[in-house]
Amino acid sequence: MRLIFSIVFLCVLNALMAQDGLVPLEYFTSLKTEMAMKDSVLNVHPEMKPFSYWTVQENTSAPDSVASFVQMPFKHADDSYFRVSPRLNVGLFNQAGSRHNNGLTSVGGFGLGAGFKNKVYLNLDGVVGYTNPPTYLQTINDSLNIIPGYGYFERSGNRPSGYDFTQWTGALAFKPSKQFELFLGRGRHFIGEGYRSMFLSDYTSNYNYLKADVNVWRIKYIVLYTQMDQASNYPTKTYPIDKKYSTMHYLSLNVTKWWSIGAFEAVVWEAEDSVVNRRFDINYANTLIFFRPVEYSMGSSDNSLLGFSSTLRPFKGVTLYGQILLDEFLFGEWSAPFRVRLLGDSTLQTGYWANKQSYQLGVKILEPLGLKNASFVAEFNAVRPFTYGHSNATQSYTNANQPLAHPLGSNFIEWVQITTWQPGKFNFGLFTTYSRKGFTNSIAVMGDDVLISNTERDLGQREYGNFMLQGRRVDVANIRLNAGYELVSQWNLRLDATIYYRLERSAVKTNEMVFFGLGLSTALWNNYLNL
């Protein structure tokens, strides 16, 4: 019934599909928008997504020509409008060689959007959905009591293997001057040049936020205030749901046409504990980098993270990028393994548990070998044990039981390769990932789950002897080949066909899965299946 309703709803509405004021985060759409702005290297900061309409207008030679795929509703800067538009994501899949042979995703809803003279945008999106995903995603959903990217679910009464859910997204965007952009809403964000992010990704569910963007000269500065959720007593219980807050800053500087640098920081704190009801802490309303002096002055035990990024563009269309995030960093502990090797000092202890860092290195090529509308990404990610976690699990770097950075959490390494080509109304993509992750075993907590308190390392509170990929190792390979065709450009309505191969292997078992999928969607969001 939901499928029929979604299709009828789509057909009777003659409206555009957009997340008004913001370009959709969906990978193909964001990538094509970035390609359109690739010549404005001194003004654009492509690691900050979603792009605003204003960013696209100011950094493309012919913004009207890219209006369709970035879902801009206007032709001229002075236009004003109001509209109702559809939201649709319907997909079928067949899992070969499994008793769980067939699955369905059916998501339908609406969007209300308005704009006033290119100064103010307002949008409100609501969707209702049902999904009966592959078995490995069911395991993830049940363990978190969350459908990643959507939110909390209820078991479908007439389909016990399926999940019912709702999602709301909204934003009020205002540009008071050329240098400032303000956003108030419910949604998500991404900071990074690559497919993954060590800072902030769109893998998680929506959260409430207030965001300010400042653009001055070659500098872009973002201040992001959020209100998020955290389930108490994970993993034994998932309710009640507690509130927590975060403040994030990101500063990007285009030093030259070929070199950019960035600095990131975040602090997360619980809204209420057994002593005090803090809610939003005014001390963290500070709009300037850095938080550490504020923390020290408060005697705070909140969760702070600090990161740095750098981007090199040695040739036109070629980007070398990297991120490093420091959750905890003591140089003496970090350098101990190197000193043992160089000095031969066997008295030094190594493997300090609070060596909590994450790293990313990658290369992105737009239009490789001159092939128009094509791209290539190769990326390596590594996150040490216990990174993003905290002694107070509520203050972990998560939202609604999902990591705010990389979907795999911590204690893993990963290789990513993505090749795309978008000729005309077609889009083709090859998405390949390979990861190795160490999981908690029967002996001790190994720092793989960012939702588990760092104090639960083991009964002896093991301080040293920790190492990358410790615990029960599991390798996962994902290969997804996607082909799509844009049926209605005004809606970004796509018909997609997918072949997906997944291999999971550990010392005790091997699971191999092949999926064939067919879907129809108005592309707004990313669905991260490669976990």
C-alpha cells in the first residue's frame, strides 16, 4: 500500500525536489556540483558539505546550467517561490543463496519549500518508510536499535523481519551579507574531501543544529551547535534516550591555488547528570577556536577532539588530501614504540590505551584522462582503539547510537576505491571497500565500539599492551556496481540497478553474499551499505 501511495503521490505532483537552500548530500549530486565549481579553487572549500545555493551561485560561471542537478528552484537571483514536492525511495533486492531471498525498501513523503529573493530559504521534509534489509544490515539495526541514517524504528507488525520508521528534516537558511550564511534546522553534515571523514560524516541520523558560515578572503569558518541523542545503558538497554550537546568549529584556508589547510575541533557533553542539569553550556558558545583553555578553566571532563587537514592540488583536477584527528595525544606515549626500536630500551612500556588518533590519506581525480564527468577516488583510513569513545559513554562522539565520524567506529583500517562516470542522464559507479577490524572478544573490551565506556577495557583496567586491530579480527570486502538513469531531471528522479557483492571473513567463519537490486528514488541522501 505504501508503494502504491508513493508512486501516485509522485505522479500527481508537478514540483521540483530539493533540500531548499542546500545541495543534497547524495554522492553523485555533490560530486557533480563540485565538478562545476572546480575552477574556483581559491574561493571554494569543497570539503564542507552540504553546499549552499549561494556557494554554487558565486563559484560557477553559469549557475543556471547546473540548476537541475543541484536542485535549484530559481532561474534568477531575485526569484521568490513556494512549492510542495515529493520524496521517494522505493527499492527491491534479491539476495542470492540465502533463505532471506528478497527485500524491500519503501519510503514516501513530502517536502515544503520556500525562498525569498535569494536571501532566505525554508524547507521541511517528512518521510514514512518501511525496510526489510539484507541480513547483515538487520544485525546492525538490531544491535543499535537504529536504522543508520534514519533513526529509531518500530518492528513492523505484519512483517516481523522489517522495520517501520519516520524521518524529519528541516532548515531555515539566511544570508544577511556576502560574508555570512546562517542555518537553523534538523539534518546532518560532512567535513572532508573523501568518501569517509575522520571529523564529521553524514552516516548518522538527523540532529538539531544551528550553523554559521563565515567567508572572508580565502578563509571559510564554520561554527556548528548541535543537540543529539544517546541511549542509556547501551548495549543492555536502548531506552531511555538522553540528550547531549556538541559545539564544532572548522577553519579552512586556501593558502594558494594548490594548497589548503584546515583545523577542526569538537566538544561533546551530556545535558544532565546525577548532579546538575547543564543543557546547553554557555561556556561552549565561544565562536573562536580553541576549546581546551575553556575546558581547563571549567575543570571539565567533557569529550574534546582536535583535528587537522591538508589538501594539495599538484595538477588541475587532482587532489591529494589527508586528515588527522587527535582524541587524546601524549607525545611520550605516542613515540614510545619508535624509541624502543631506535634506542633498544626494553624498559619502556608501549601500547598506551589513550593513544587515540585517526588518520586518512587519499587522492581524488576529477575527469581523469580527460573523460568528462568522470571521477576517481582512492583512500586509506585508520582509527586506533578507543578513539571517539569516552569514560562517560553518553559523551562519546556519537549521535543516536551511531558514530559521528567513520561508520566503523574504531580499531580498524580500511581501503576505499570509487570510480564514477555521469554522461548526460546516466550515472555509473564502482564502489569498492576493504576493511579489517578488531572486535571485543571473551577476554577483554578491545576498543572497537565507541559506545562502550573506556573504563570497561577489562577488569584490570589495562593501561598498556594495546595495539591496532587487537581482538577478534574480521575482514569485510564490499564491491558495488551501480548504473542509473535520470527519468525526470526536474525531480532528480532516478532508476537505479545495482549488483552488490559482500564477503565477511574471520578465523572461524566466512559469509559471502550477492545482491541484485532495482530502485526508483529522488536522490537526497546517501545509503551506506558498505559496512
